[in-house]
Amino acid sequence: LMVSPGAELFSETFEEGSISERWGIKQFFIIEDGVLKRSTHQPQESARIFLKEAAFHDVIIQFDFKFEGSSELRLVTGGGGGYNTITQVSTKHFQVNTAKRKLEFQPSHQGECAIDFEQGKWYTMTVEFEGSEVAAHLDGEHFVIGKHPIIDTERTYIALQVEGTSAHFDNFKIWKSVPKPEWES
């Protein structure tokens, strides 16, 4: 929406035997049939996988996902001593929030988009970061756009989190963002 993809900075298709060692994968996730799956280990617990050695500022993060019984999944980014954005995807909507960071920033709700996600159907989430702005979207009709100073920071923490029993992920990509000249207007 607001930027175009530039140089590819990271890509993962979750093919068995070729998984990047940059993922912090624990017992809560497994790689099976070429996708990342939330395992059945302690299904009542929140599960998280994170990208090690992250250092990204203005980027596009994109991933495919599908609900397989879970109630919510999140893309969490952080830097500068804490979280900065949380893209929450539940079965009935998705939203973008910013986090509290010490006394510097208070949490904020950037926006919400209603959509009924079907269990077992693949979707592609794209989250664009440029300066202090964020745009999260599935397509041209389902999107959230926000602006907050906490967004304008290097992302040294990137994680996928799952609440509930299962969700699947595939085709995780990060590109350098290239601003679209017409976006400001």
C-alpha cells in the first residue's frame, strides 16, 4: 500500500532440511509438510518462534498463515528496549497495536479490520513499516494503517506467536521498503 519491496533481506519457506538457523524454534513448533506448525505441546500455553539476529528498520514483512484451531496469532516486532508493534490476527478481525515502553510511550490501538477468517484456509498478511507509519493488509479491501513514533525504530526482535491449539505459517519474507512517492499525498 505505502511502499514497494526493495532488496530481499530474509526468506523462509520452511522446507524440511533447509530451515534457517536464525529461527529460535522450540518444542512449541514443528516443521512438517513444508510448513511451520504449532505443535500440540502444552496447547494451553502461548507459543512463540522468533528470528535471531534481526536488525531491520524500514521493511515489509509478509507471511502466509492459516488457522487450524487456534484463536489468535501475532506478528510481534521490537527494538529500543521493548516491543514496538503487535499485529494481532484473530478469527474475526485483525488489528495493529503499539506497546508501552517505559515512560517514553504509552500503548495505542492503531486500527482494526473486520474479516471472518476460515479455519484451514491460507491467507497472506503483509505488514509495511516506513518511518513512523505502519500498514497491515491482506488485500486492497482489508487493511489497517497507523502512525506512531514508537514504530520508527530498528526492529531487533521479530516473532510469530500463537494462542490456542494450532496455526500454520509458510513463505515468511522480509524486504527493505522503498517508499512510494504518491503515498504522502
